[in-house]
Amino acid sequence: MPSHDYLGREGFIQYTLEAYPVRLIGLDTLVSGEGHGELCTKRLIWLAARLAEQPTRPTLLFMHHPPFVTGIDHMDAKGLTGAHKLEALVRDYPNIERILCGHVHRPIFRRFGGTIASCCPSTAHQSELNLAGHASAAFVMEPPGYQLHLWKDGALITHTGVMGTYDGPYAFRTADRSIEG
């Protein structure tokens, strides 16, 4: 992506975007050739330096692998090493509004390090929601989804949507008047 100078050309692809009311920090969790992720010492030192630059500015962290156990065993087996160190670092920065992740292909939310961490659904297939221990890896063709994050009035609002064509919209109404207002 040559037009994206902020991505750098060597090493981990980690960056900040400063042009918005909320600061965006992207973390590289890739372990080349593997399914699990990692936040090694070098990546965490980089993050600590970025957080120290603006310790009060509202910030979103985003990365591929979630830093928490999801309860979906086959995905947790390919989780994120270094998550406990990330949690300690995040706890020191209450300005971190959210940690946004993918990897699991399901909408999942959890408290982590004093903030909310979430996974978004996939724009392709979803991982089967099977919380039974030792369930085999499987995916389902649930509707593709996404999350839209809106910064408004000093707070992050997250909407989860599904992709596709559906009937509607239909006005909300009772028999004799609108419910809308």
C-alpha cells in the first residue's frame, strides 16, 4: 500500500492515526505462518511509547487477535500471547476507549484492562457459536456482519450490522398513532 506512508516499510505494521477526534492505534499481532497472534516485548514497548505521548486523549486500539479468552475453544487455541502484559499496560491508560479485534468471526464483548474489548463479526462466514468444551472447529453461513463505530458527544457508540438485502424499512406505528415520537 504505497500511498499509506504511515504503515512503514519494514518490521511490524503498527501505526497511529491522529487526524480524528479519537486517536487510532493499530497493533500488529501477526506471527508469520501461524494462526495465533503475539504481542512481543518489542511491540508492547512501541505501544507504551505511543500511549505515553498522549495519555489523556481518547484512544482506540485495534488489532486482529483478541487479547481475551472467548469460550470458543478452537479459536482460543489460536489466541494472543502477551495478552496479560497488554492488559497491565491498558489498565494504566483510562483514556483507552475500546480495543477492537477480529479473528474470531463473531460479535463478542468483554471487559479487559479497565476498558471494553470486542470482536466484530466477519464479512464472510462466522465461527460456530459452540461453547461446549473441546468443540471441533466449524463455521456457519450466518449473515456477514460489520461494526460501525461513531464518536459522538465525547463517547464511542458501536453499531453491529448485518449485510444483505432485507424487507423494509417499515415505520413503527400503533393502531392509531406513531410510536416514533
